[in-house]
Amino acid sequence: MTLPSTYADRNCSLARTLEVVGERWTLLIVRDAFFGARRFGDFAARLKIPRAVLTSRLKSLVQEGVLTRDDEAGAGVEYRLTPKGVALWPVVRALMNWGDEFYSPSGAKRAFRHDRDGGLLDREGRCQECGQVVPVPAITIERGPGYEPDGTEHDPVSGTINTPRRLLEPFVRSEGRKAS
Amino acid sequence: MTLPSTYADRNCSLARTLEVVGERWTLLIVRDAFFGARRFGDFAARLKIPRAVLTSRLKSLVQEGVLTRDDEAGAGVEYRLTPKGVALWPVVRALMNWGDEFYSPSGAKRAFRHDRDGGLLDREGRCQECGQVVPVPAITIERGPGYEPDGTEHDPVSGTINTPRRLLEPFVRSEGRKAS
DNA sequence: CACTCCAGTTCATTCATTGAACCTACTGTG
DNA sequence: CACAGTAGGTTCAATGAATGAACTGGAGTG
């Protein structure tokens, strides 16, 4: 977003937040991090964004403390959400809810459940079984009623993301995953 | 945001939402609409954004059904949030909450109350007096503990916005408002 | 050592944003 | 009626950011 720091809205936390996550692509990167993306290549493949832009966004997210960059992680670099990044979950949910409400007539594209009791989460993230606000790592994501098959189901990266899984859990990369 | 419509994420409501409100400035315009801005000039003065950009953003927000454009309104044009626009309130709140949490150590920049019983609203928009989720038009906004005076308090436009008021209520423009 | 991944960088082209100036219609005011 | 002021824009040159394709360089493998 790069709002000028002379911006009159020193007193608006919305403006402040947008300086961190308001740029093009940034929130989509964060979303994919929630969904389990950790590697540069995962983000690049899923988002189809120019690698130079991805580099720059990852850099600034790390700098802002939303992601950590860990290059000690086996073969390659891993980007992971920090607690500050995980705290963006309500933002991601709110944006999704609005899109579901106004652009997905047959229902939410994705559904979220409490992994423990399988209860669906409502708009505020509360489990309809136990009434709790479910913490992010205990949420599983699956297709919702509004999901529209689009042919990416069997693509190794997007495909993985379309099967039920727990948030924040990294993609499992079996050795033969590029075998066509 | 202008994500290409060929975007693989047909199935992500977050991406869909960002296509509508993800561009630079757009959410700040929406925020000011919640805070009572209705006139082209109000937005321009508060946001200090190039008028050409404002024109284009207002146009697309109207096209998306987030705002209405009414040029029958006395002397001038009025932009108002539609119900679809008002439904963005949770998005605005979520973004503000995050900014307050991580960039405003002395507390929220703005506080919200239930106009009827004066109860403060919590993070989810629930009144701490009566427990209800307060509908947007019944919310009043005032300075929070983290508010930092910045000299715009007596500027006619920004100043108005800094005194407690009900959301969505238009600025009252008294005839002598430009009298220095 | 050749080969493949992975995580970037580089670069020319295209596109969007910026800020300042200009334009047009309407509203009082003397 | 002339004139200033206000409102809501448009136009334009300059700058900056995004795009996509090609390239680089290191680590791990056979």
C-alpha cells in the first residue's frame, strides 16, 4: 500500500493495517500460509504471481513480523506465520464471509470445522457444537456448498489444498509428486 | 486489485472480495463512508488522494453496489453505503482490531458504543452491557485510549470525524464552517 | 560431474498512481 | 447581471509498481 507516512490518519488502525497487508497479493499470500503453503514455490505456483513481486511481498511480511523465514528447514526455505500473522485470521474470515455472502449464491466456498468435535464454525468462528471460538490450529478446512469444481482438483499443489486439512499444516510433499 | 478474471481462485471468496475492495484506497473510502463522509469533497479532503483516483474508486464501488451515487441530494452529489456496503463493517472492524493490537500499544485508536445503553463494543461487535451484536446504525464512535492528538482536531472535516458520532450519519455542514 | 530442484534476480514492457492544473455547472451576493 | 465561490469532476506529464519471461546460483542426488 505504501501510504505515505505523512498520512493524516495516524489515528486509524485500519490505515495502519493496510500499510502491512493492503498491497496487491499480500492477503492472498497470508491466506495460502493459513492453508499450509510454506515454500516459495508453493506460493508462486498457487498464486501465479510474478516471482519478483512474491519476493518483495514475502520480504515485507517477514520484516513486519507476519511471517518468519527459516532457511534451515531441510532442503529449502520455509515461510511460516508468526502469532502476529495468525492474528490476521479474523481479517481473512471477514473478507471471505463477505465474498461468500455476495458472490457465492449457493453457499460458502469453504467450510471450517472444529477438529475435535467436527462442529461447523459460524461466521464469528464459533463452533456450533461446543460454542467455543476455535483457535486457528484446531480448525480444519474443507469444501463448502458453494465450491465450484474448476479442474485444478488434481493439480498437485492446488489439489492438496482442496482436500480437508488442518489450518497451518504444511503440504505433505511425497517424493513422487511430480510424476505425471 | 484487478486480479485477472482467469484467476485460478474462482473458489476463493477472499480473492473475490479483494477484487472489489482490495485496491489501494478503496477500504479507506469505505471507512470514511461509515464515519459519515458522503460528498466527493469530503473524501478528497480527508484522504488526500488524487481526485482522479477518487473518481475511479467511487465509480467502481458504485458499480459493485457498495455505494450509491445520488445527485439529487440538494446541492451536490452524495455517495452512500448500500446494505452490501454496510456488510463490510466486520471487515473494517477486523482490520482495525489487528492494527490496534499490534501498532497501538496504549489501546484502540477508536472506541465504539451501543448508542442505546452506552455499552462498549467488544472485538466481535457485541455490546458489553446488553450482549447484543449492535447493528451498524446504532453504533457510536469516539476516541479510544490509544488516540494520539495530531493537530487535525480542529480541521472542519477531520475534526468533525473526531467527535463522538453515530456511524453512517452525514457530516453536518453549518453555513459558516469555512469561517476561520 | 551432470542433472534437477529451489529460491530467487534481472530486465524490458505495460499499467497504475500521483499531483497539479484545468474545466463546467450551479449558487448565492451586491 | 457580473462575479466569486463551491462542488465534482477531467486532463496530462512524470514517476513508480506490476508483469512475464528468461536467467543465476547453490544444494542435493545418482
